[in-house]
Amino acid sequence: MSEKTMLYIVPTPIGNLEDITFRALRILKEVDFILAEDTRTTGKLLNHYGIEKKMIPHHQFNEHKTIENILTRIKTGFTCALVSDAGTPAISDPGFLLIRACIREKIEVECLPGPTAFVPALVNSGFASGHFVFEGFLPHKKGRHTRLSILANEERTLIFYESPHRLVKSLVQLSEYFGSDRFACVCRELTKIHEETIRGTLTELIAHFETKSVKGEIVIVVEGKNKKTPGGTLTVVGGDDGDGGDWNGQNNV
């Protein structure tokens, strides 16, 4: 146990296991226990770096029930690290409720810098990155129409997360609300062996993906309204037949 009560927010690689900081590894070794979105996934990372540490499941299905117990542990002197399956906790992943509860209870929270999928996707897109809107996952049903209607007039670059089986549907809806000639970029399997970046109009992207079986994590970046991107030819960088890689097994280490 430590004399200093603390919750550490520790980003983990989104694919390539080399994308973790020395500081993150040190914290994972030093804390008393780790809160993991999926202990099997986090276990692969810990095993890769020879870290043996007690893990407690903490995910969207149990976070409401586990927070009080976690707070009690930290208050009695245990240090804790919160990790998600990949990337930075609380960014379209569990973590917000625990962080807010710790702040309310005056428990110190320290967030380490590290991987998150939308930043490399934004930079890779070539769109204006000085000002942007991160939307994460759009509502699947209720509120989706309202949200897209509002975002249609947004002049800043827009960033969305999407699952493979909903990709084409989302591109079609973006085309309907934003215009078929709006430029966008789809980034898939970032930092993994089959990383792929596809740039073009929404119409071109729809045509490209309609005939493909797509797997892996996906980020969609859409240019803001009234922006003018020269050209119009679909460009594909990287990738292969669309097969996604396992988080730990398919990396570039």
C-alpha cells in the first residue's frame, strides 16, 4: 500500500504493443491493482511486458456497481490504475463515472498521455486539424437524425468511431445529410499490420466499401462544411483484403 491515494488513468496501445510509454509500464508495475475493461485483453499486454498484477474487471456493464468498492480500496491506501482494452480510458470507453466519483471524494486522479485512435486518424486525413469535433460513436437509433442534422452545418473537421458492420450504412447516412461530394477519410486497424487509410468523397468511399468485407477498428474523419479539398480520386494507403488483426497477435512488434 502507498501513503498517497491515487487513481492513475493509463492509456494502452491501440494495436502495436510498442506504443506504450516507459512511464505507463512503470505505473502498471507499481500500483496495487489494475482495473481492466477485459482482463483477458489486458492480461496479454501485461504478459508481453512481464508484469504480474492483480486485475479487477471494470466495464460498462458493472461500473455502476463496482465504484463504491473501488473508492473504499483507494481511500484505505491502495493505488489503482484504470485501463481500457485499447487507447485512453473514458474516450468512448468506461472510466468517466469512476473519475468523476474520485474527484468528488477528493481522491487524486492522474491521467498519463498516450494512444488514442482519433488523433492519428485526424492527422492522416489531411483535413484541417486546428479545430475539430470528436463525436465518438453516433447514437444507433434515438437522436441519430437530430445529431446528423446539427453536424451537417459544422465547419470544423468531424471525427466518428464506427464498427465494421455499420460502416457502409453510416457512410450512406453521412452522404445524405452532408452531401455526396463531401470529402472524408476512413482509417482502419491503426498501428496494426493491416492498417489502411482510404480518402475520397463520401460517394467514392461508399462504392469502395460496398463490395468489401471489412473488419477491425474504424475511424471516420469528415471534412467540415464549406471546406475545399482539391482532387476527387479515391486513394487507398496500406491494407489488404480487409481482414482485421487481433489486438495482441496482429501488431508490428
